[in-house]
Amino acid sequence: MPDNVETTGRATRVAAIVGPYTSGKTSLMEALLSVSGGITRKGSAADRTRVGDWPAEAKSREMSTESVAASTTYLDDPWTFLDCPGSVEFLQDTRHALMVCDIAVVVCDPDPSRAVMVSPYLKFLDDHEIPHLIFINRIEHAKAGHAEILEALQAVSERPLVMRQMPIVEGEAITGFVDLIHRRAYQYEEGKPSTLIAIPAAVADDEQGRRQEVLESLADFDDALMEELLNDAEPATAEVFASLKRDLAANLVVPVLFGEAERDHGITRLWKTLRHDAPDAEETWERRKAVTPAGIAQVFKSQHAQHTGRLAWVRAWGGGLADGMTLAGQKIGGLYALQGGEVSKVARVGRGAIAAVSKVEGARPGDVLTEAGALPPEDWPRAPQALFALKLGTVKAGDDVKLSTALAKLVADDVSLAFGHNPDTGELLLWGMGEVHLMNAVDRLRTAHNVEVKAERPTVPFKETIRKPCAERGRHKRQTGGHGQFGDVMLEVRPLGRGEGFVFADRIVGGVVPKNYIPAVEAGVKESLGRGPLGFPVVDLAVTLTDGSYHTVDSSEMAFKTAAGIGMRAALPKCDPILLEPIWSVSVAVPSEWTSKAQRALSQRRAQILGYDKRPGWKGWDVIKAQVPQMEVHDLILELRSLTMGVGTFEWVFDHLQELTGRAAEKAIADNRALTE
Ligand SMILES: Nc1nc2c(ncn2[C@@H]2O[C@H](COP(=O)(O)OP(=O)(O)OP(=O)(O)O)[C@@H](O)[C@H]2O)c(=O)[nH]1
Ligand SMILES: [Mg+2]
């Protein structure tokens, strides 16, 4: 395994491979490793035997579920790739990988209708000014012409796209490409590097025009080049490359390449682009000013594994890392190189390398580690709001503590996961980005932490309230041998407005209920509100203690508390109780082509749509504002994603409780009875 110690004096460069699901990222990494000689034989996508096909959960789900690192050298330069998951449910892991890379390769399909799927990536890359290029994969299965695909991609990119290549098409097939800067044509060969050919006459005219477009895009950021173009001078190739390299590093333009990962087509071209144009670790470090100069390494991921304990994945920003060194005031337990699923102990790694360290307690993704401490940088992406929850329960009795410990470890490794007990229902909820994300976490609980759990749809925290006032007496009298029990209260109950909560007061005169028993009455009333006549917590009502009586010997706090409970249980059913359901305020974000479909989906979920507008900062996206019953939000994200090729999303906040009547209310009441009685 390459240990990433520099052989050419250059620091390791890191490229993150990102993009929509199944666009071919893992296959592309395999092709890059194979073409560079990093692996001698390519693994298969069908059998999931590629370097990036890891861990076990990813193999069984037939999708990447977390970033996977693999290193190689290309023409003696050390490189590490981070093959990132395409599912938006694992986007946070991808974002973290992007934050430490020198360049991102955005892999996409050659299908204009799917171009929108890259927009969440491009937006993030632009927001963080991360240099990136686009690799259009499966070019031989293109659904449209090259120009049409580029137009669709340009529509979702804020930055101008610079086409590096144009395809050579013979009949239906793409047989090679012309490099528009070198002005060289290559013919794809099966299982071999492409061969250099003369530019075919059929594409020569087109080539002129497209090359001109490339030069004009670059000239927009390069006065000297602009001058030459205006004077009809032919710029030197070296000058064009220098211009491209500068613009790429500054994230002013986005080069576009294409190929076929499964057949290694276009991979050498991609390698050369990476080698010549990707910024160095030092440049990246400089660009990311948020990072402290004393920083040695930056954590971007952590992972709990049974044999190594918690490993923090880091990028070595400083002069490299050595086993036994001190990071964040702690002597590291071990230094590891990562190659797909292989984790192997190494003595040192060079500048810019990706490595894992153990026993650096408390280090969280984003932390820049110095010898003495850990500093969180300002620009690190915050954890996204969770969009989907499942209720967890242990399968084996007595596993509860083990489950909480395991969950704490799991959420420490994945900031887009959260867990906690719902205060209303008492259920243990696991929150995350979607169903696959959560089921993957459930799998990890079993495989990495040895806890078997079942996951189910959580109960909606309904409440109930009353619509009519009434007054009832609560009397508790018991004579059992010596000391008896006596409490007697008259309670007036009346409804309050939504959100006003619970108010207790007394109008006792003449000490008919002694002062020292009144708090016990209030406690008894409160306790009775835990479960009202419909079976849910009761809210938004006022209870006043108006009258009562006591016994000098037999009265006690306990007796008054019990009497209050009796009074409330008699009163509430007569107060016309009604169910309240929680309503969330949601902002649904979708590309505008799907705005009306998303609105329809919301309406079918009993949403009240408040309107829609452009999504600020997002080209071609809308935000729909609506109020939606929480019950209907449960799997909203799943529907939104299936409507929008996976990119639609929403933000939410609890808004208010709203009366629920009719069939839906009856069902909620019956379901709750079945669950709790
Ligand atoms: N025809 C063709 N198929 C490809 C190519 N690249 C990938 N595939 C196929 O597309 C499927 C998905 O490829 P992956 O490399 O796993 O895609 P991915 O982008 O890593 O997927 P996720 O990480 O799960 O988002 C596999 O069946 C590959 O064999 C290609 O260049 N040509
Ligand atoms: Mg993959």
C-alpha cells in the first residue's frame, strides 16, 4: 500500500469524487487507480469488489454510504482520492470530504434532464470556493448531444463551464475526443490507452468554434489573453494552460471532461488535468484562511471500529505526521494509512496526506489540530437539520444502556444523526436525513456496536384540549382503621386560547381549603393533565380551585392531590374535549420545474400552502412555504426526493397545535388506545 510519503518532493494532493447517486464515482476511482498502476486489476461493480466498495453496509445496499479513501501515485506524484457517497442522505460526509480536498471531481450522467442533480454539489463548491471540474461519465451512453448536455449543466452552474474536450462521433458511437487546448485527437482503444490520431476532417470545423469558446471563457478573466483574441493572434498553449490553472484554483471556471469509467476511456486525460491543474496542498491551505497557521492536521471524519477504537481521519496540512506524535495535547495511539477497507499502521505520512489517527479523544470533524489543542474553523459546514425520524427499541431486554452508549458513539461519528427521547411520547427517536441513512445507522448499531434494534414509525405527539367550561367536585374520603384520608375540592375548568398552556389559580376564602394544601391540589390537577379523556396530554386550559372542605385530622397533601385528580377526571369529559395535532411550518425547496408537483404533493398531505418564491442563492430553484400536519411530514422527504430526482428538500419548525376532528382524529385516538392500554 502506498504510504503517501512524497517521492517527488510534492505534497500529496487530494481529490474528492462527488456527484449524484450511481453516476459512476466508485467506478471512476477504480479507473483512476487502475490507470495509474495503483491497482493491478480492476474490481467489478456488479460484485462490489472495487476499492471504493466498502464498508459491508455499502456493499449490501449496493450504494456508497460513506467516503472511502484510496491512494496512488501518478507519474511519481502522490494522490489520494476520496470516493464520496452520491445519496443526498449521506451528503454531510461528502461535504466534510470536500472541505479538505484540493479539487473536486463532480461526476455526472450525460443526460440533460439529470443535470439538476449536480446543483446541490455545485452550490456547495461555489459557496466554499472549492476548485472543481465536471466529469461526464458514461459518455458512450449519452442521451443527447454534447452541446445540449453542456447547456443543461451550465444552467445549474454559477461559474462558466469550460469544455476541455469534444467528442468524435462516428454514426451513433463516440470513438474518441479532441483535446480543445492541446488540439490533439485521440481514439479510444479497448483495454489500452487511447491513441493519438489526426483531427478527423468531419470535426475540424466544429473544433475551431469550440476552441474559440474555450479561449473566450478564459479571456474573460485574463486581459492578456483577451488582447490576443481581439488581435486574432493564436495564444501559446502554455499560456492557455496557465490561465486555466489560475482560474480553476480561484474557482472562476469549471473545466468539463468526459469519458467512460468502466472502460477507462478519458481517464488518462482526466489524470493529466488533475496533475497539471489541481492546486497543491499549500495553495489549498492558503485559500482556506479559516485554518490556523499552527495547524498540523484537520479532522474531517471519525469512525468507530471494533479493532482500532475510534479513528479520526485527518488531512496532514503541516509537515506530515509520524506515529507517536502529539496532537491536541494527546499522544496518538497509532497512525494509519487507508486504502478502501484496509487500515494499516504506518510510521509516517507526508505533507498533504490523508491518514487516520487513534486516541485523539474529543476531536470532531472540522477541528484543526495543533500539538496543543483543537480549534474549530469558522467555515466548517454545520450539521443539517434532520428530516426523518424512526422510533428505536431494543430487541433484547436489558440492552437499553448499551443502546444509548452505542448511539452516542454513532452520532459522534455522524453529525447528521441525532437521538433523544421525545418528551411527549417518551419514545427513543433517531433522527437523520432519510430512511436509508437511518437504516444504515441501525445496521451499524448491529455490526459495529453489537446492539440489535427494531426501528418503527414514531408516534405523533398529539395533545388534547377542551372547548367548554364546567365545574366539578372532587371528593376523596377513606376511613381505614386509625387515620383516615379526606380531601374535598371544587374545580372550575375553562378553555384557554391556543398556546396559552396551563394556568392554575384559587379563589379560596376563609381557609375552606387550608393554604398548605393548595399546592397539592395544583399537583393533582397537573398530574391529571398527563392523560386526558382522549388519551393524550391536555393543554390550553385554566383550572381554578373555588371551594372545598377539610378535616383537621384526616386531611393531608396526598388526600387533596387525590381529590383534585378525581375532580379533573370527572370534569374533563364534560368539557367537550378535542384532539390537537402539531402543525409544522415547512419550507420546501425544489428546482422550479417541480414546484407545482411539490405543491400538489403538499396539498394531498393536508398542507396549507402559504405561497412560493425563488430560493435565495439557488439558480432555478423555488421555495414553497406551507403549514403541514406533523403526521404528514413523517415521510414527506421520501416523496419529495422521488419527485425531484433526489434533490428536493425542506426545512421545518414546529408552529402550532390545531384542532383535529373526524376520521383522522378517531383513528389517532384508537391507535393510541391500542398502543397504551
Ligand atoms: N456503462 C457504464 N456504466 C458505468 C460506468 N461507470 C459506472 N457504471 C455503472 O453504474 C453503476 C453505478 O456505478 P458506481 O460507480 O457504483 O456509482 P457511484 O456514483 O459510485 O454510486 P453511489 O456512490 O452509490 O452514488 C454500476 O453498475 C457501474 O457498473 C461507465 O462508465 N459506463
Ligand atoms: Mg460510489
